[in-house]
Amino acid sequence: MKCGMWGVKKDGKQSGRQRYECRSCGHRFRYKKREKILKEKLWNEYTHGKQTLIELGEKYERTPWWIRKKLDDHFVSMPKDLTPEATIIVPDTTFWGRSYGVCVFRSWNLKRNIWWNEVPGEKVAHYHYGRKILEERGWVFIAAVVDGRRGLARVFKDIPVQICHFHQMKSVTKYLTRRPETLAGQELRSIMLTLPKSNEKEFTKLLSNWHKQWKDFINEKTYILGTKHWYYTHKKVRSAYRSLESNLPFLFTYQKYPELNIPNTTNTIDGYFASVKKKVAQHHGLRKDRRYKVISELLNKG
């Protein structure tokens, strides 16, 4: 006689889960589908609903350890619903502490994260690796928007590269502060603030004129008394200028290729990182592997 032909009946509970008995053959079992649904429900409430282990335990009348075991059983993978295509890529790395970060590649066109990986620090090699993996899967990069980290533009040297205006302005402000003490610094900051509304020709002219006026000033040297050693007297103003000068070829790429609709900031990924960190912060004290699992879930949905 076929198992289940005469239906099933409840057969008590085991570990808090309902058991059933087949009326035909007496086989005892639990519905795995219901278990799977429960695990997914718990996982979604834990990650997206920001419910803690204690809150979930109270809701389902279970101990926090029982809830944790169910969460550990849930598997998270890279997005499988995305078909590789030509896209503008926005790569970046965000950190939890000094030695733990996650490198992420986000598609500007799809507004989705398409690849990520744990990293101990931000190195150009991680971006080379991410690009290689994605291209092997069939993705084609038509342009890249980066935060200006040294050497990162070379990872995408064969395609148009745009350096984020926000990060560029932040970098200059790091050297000059919001209220520069010197006149040279004040004028350079004023030029920097025109970046979002300027074009390459106008901005290059402003920067060139500034350099002609203040060239001797930023080249001034201060010698250490009694030695032949020296340093640039106004090294912070000099560094701010060098940052703008070095990145100038990549600051107006979005204007050179209007047909590609390249953004001039990395806001699409910066804003998402802020959202992920806020949700992960709800589960402070997570073990490293569990934290990465939560991060992966949040990145997978974004």
C-alpha cells in the first residue's frame, strides 16, 4: 500500500516540532518544507527585520540558542537571478574595524551588487581579482566609477574611468580643512568647490592659473637646523594641489561619454554601505563567519 494513501495524523512533538504518522504504514516524520519555510522566515526577520535572537526567541517561544541554530543552517549565496550583461561598474570596499572589510562590485545600470568578497585590507589586487571573476562569468564592463584610491584607475585602464567628485573633494578637504589658514589654500578650496558644476576646460584653466600664481609658495622648503634634511613648508597645500592635478584626467570622464550616462559619484554604493552597516550593527558581537553571512544576505538583496 502506498505511504500516505490513508492520510496522516499528528504524533506529538519532538524538540518543539510537530511530528506526523502515516495511517497506511505507520512511518513517522516531520514536514521538511515547513521547516525550510520557518528557517527562511527567521532569517528574513533577523537580517531585514533587524530582530535579535532574544526577540525572535520570545516571538516563537524558543531559546536564543535554538534560533541561532536555525539561522546557522540557512545558506546564503551570490545572486543567481542576474544575467551577465554590459554594465557600468562601481567597485569599493567597506570596513568593520581595521582588518576586516568586504570588497563589493555594484552594477550602476542594475542597481545591484553583483560580486563581493572578504578582505583583510583594501588592495588594488582585490579589484583585479574581482574583475577577473566577473568577466569569466560573462560580465562586460563599459565604464568604471572609483573613489580615487591610488592605482585603482589602472585596474580599469582599458575602459572609461570616472573618479568620484565627492571623494575628490573630501580628499582635498583632508589637506586644506574647511577653513584654510593660507590665502593659497583658500583660493584652491574655492576652485575645488566648483568641480561638480564645471567642465574640464574651465577647471583645468583655473587650476593652471592657481599653480602659476602659487608655484613658488608650494615649492618653499624648510631645512632642519644643523642638517641637510628639509621638507616642504606648505606640504598640505601642495598635497591638495597634487591630488587634483593627478586625478584631473579622470574627473570629467562622465562629460566625455554622455551616451554611457556615467555617474560622477559613487553614491550608489556609499549609500548602500551605510544601510548595511546600520542593520549589521543591530547584531553586535557576531562571530566573523556569522557577520559575513548577514552582510552577504544584505548585499544579495541590494
